[in-house]
Amino acid sequence: MRLSKLQNKLSKNETYSPAEDTYFLEDHIKNEKGDAALDIGSGSGYLTKVLSRSFHFVVGTDINFEALQNQSNKTKNLVCCNAADVLSKQFDLIICNMPYLASDEILDIATDGGPEGLKVPMKIIKSAKNCLKRGGKFLFVTSSLSNYEKLVENTRNEGFDAEILARKKLFFEELILIEAHKSC
């Protein structure tokens, strides 16, 4: 996709407001502590703010510059980039409430994950790989509406030990939290 086309899509999308998946991830990070944490796709900044309570250094990234500018839960270290592509720092914890819904086309960058809900999540996982410290955790949310089993398998193929950490049933889907650690 050409950059100008992507920018047009970004300007039409509103910031992803905290929802069930956000609160599900929050429940599993609120007791985490450490030196450095990264929130990929920080959107409103809600989870970035949660991390800033128990980590010394927190970075939030988002591909949508307007979302970063207008965060309702703004923190200091915000970077406009695709996932973690421009970062070289290593983090104890990386989190991502990624776009995971299966879609033929990416019409909403906040929710659409591409075919089987895998294309966008795998780009994020590959990007995060070099930023995770040895012994660190990468937690991300997906859904029963996507091919989450293949996502776990593909995450393992990228050099992570990955497993389903938790599930939460909703009326129309089941949220799935995956925990990954670098295996090499």
C-alpha cells in the first residue's frame, strides 16, 4: 500500500478507545514490574499509563500520529512508528492489543488483522522480537474470531516460546491472551 493511501486511512480512523480486550490485557499487566516496558499500538494511551505506574521507563508506539497527539492518557515517551520498527532498546515487558480481526482488507487499522487475522499481528510480532530482553515477556491479545492457533504456531516459528495464558468469553467471541518469551 502506498504511503499516501495509508495516511488517508489513518486520518479517517479514530483512536481505539479502551474496550473489553483492553481491560482483559490490563488485568494481566497491572502487577507486572520492571525497568522498561513497551506498549505497541498504544492508541488512547490507557495501557501505557497502566505500565507507567510500575515500570521506570515506558514507551508507547502507534502508527497513527493523530492518536499519539490526542491521547487521553498521555505519557512522556511516545513514538510514531510501525510497531517497534525504529526502536533499538530492549524491554522487560512488551504488550500489544493488536488488530486481530480476520479481514480481507485492512480498512480499520485499529481492528483489522488481515486474512485469518494473521497478517498484521505477525508484522508486529516480528518487529517486537528484537526489542524483548532475554527473560522478558511479550503479551498480546487475539480472538477466537481469528486463526489464533496458527498465530501461536507462527509466533513459535519466529523464535518465541508461546502459549495461551488466559481466555475470556464474551457474547460474540472469546478473547485470548498469548504470552511469548524468546526461545533463543
